[in-house]
Amino acid sequence: MATIHVSEHPLVKHKLTLLRDQETDPKKFRELIREITILLAYEVTKDLQVESVEVETPMAPCKGFRLQEPIGLIPILRAGLGMVEGIWEMIPSAEVWHIGLFRDEQTLRPVAYYNRLPVHPTVSVCLILDPMLATGGSAVKTVNILKEWGARRIKFMGLIGAPEGVENLNDQHPDVDLYLATVDDHLDENGFIIPGLGDAGDRQFGTG
Ligand code: PRP
């Protein structure tokens, strides 16, 4: 069974409220996504493996650590793009592999339109980035793609989840842990998260 981590951090709650506000403009919206992602990154990366290294300080040799595993950031286009910068600042050595999906408005099923993953996996930990987990269809499909690719450890990192999406991802992929800023009330008949924040892609890119 997957572990579902929902942030209780006051800064996350504060910034998420600003993010939801319909008065928040695209520039501020992008800044907030970046900032909340940095705050969530702390929890998501807590179990990454490190190896021992030695460095010379100006005073003496010192035992230290460095990240051992190659990490992949997998933003789901488009909305996941806004989460890349924040976590990439924390892990500049991470590789970024984009997956393009959009949700068919009638069926609510994800449609894949971009995938340039190399033939063999180059990373051992994959962090899927998408602010919205609605029906969970996009997240499930992305995990399918990554597992077919050969990824072994996969985590999903999002901002707002609907209970339906959390359950779907958990049912289909119980080995994928979830990291969210919050879980909202429900999905409406159009598959939008209520209360949510509207369309995260449109609000970031000014296309709504
Ligand atoms: C939104 C969102 C997720 C997906 C969530 O993307 O960013 O990728 O829908 O829905 P699901 O959990 O029901 O699959 P959208 O299809 O609007 O594409 P966009 O990011 O390009 O705007």
C-alpha cells in the first residue's frame, strides 16, 4: 500500500490559499507553484540514498555525504512544468524527462502526445510532477509509461489531489507514494477538483 503524505506545513497552507485565489495573476501563480514545490521537496526527498565522501574544509578534512542515486524529474505537460524549477534548484543534478498528456474533455481519459524517454532508464528514482491529481488518469498513465521504461522507484508529487484520484492511483499502483499539499473535497461532473484552483495549466500560462 502506498503512503500518502499530505503537508501540514503552515507555509504550504498559506501559499496554497494564495494559489487558489482567482485574483492571483499568472506571474504570482507561477512563483507560488515554484515555492510550494520547494517546500514539498523536503519531504519527497527524505529517503534518498547518500554515500560517504570526504571534503577539505579550509580548516581540516571532513567526512560528508553526497546523493548516490540518479534522480529523474518527470513533469507532466503542461501544468507540471511549473514544478520543475523549484525542485531542480534543490537537486541540480537531476535529469528532466517530459511526458506530454492532456485530458480528453469528453472521456476524461489521458491522451499521450509527447514522450522522448531514452530506450533504457537512466535514473533510479523518478519524481512525477503534476500540480493536479483529479481522476488520477494522467498520473496512472505516466506511471505505466515509466514502469514500461523500466523505472523501479516512482513517487508522485502534486499540489491538490481529489479523493477519487488518490484512490485510483493507489489502487493501480500501490507501490507509488504520493506527496501532496492537500486533498480537496471532490470532483465535479466535468472532472474538476472542487474547490481546487481551476485549470493549473491555463493559470500558469495565461491561456484561460
Ligand atoms: C490537467 C492536470 C493534470 C490532469 C489531471 O492537465 O494538469 O495533468 O489534468 O487530471 P486527471 O487526474 O483526471 O488525469 P490538462 O489535461 O488540463 O492539460 P494541461 O496541463 O496541458 O493544461
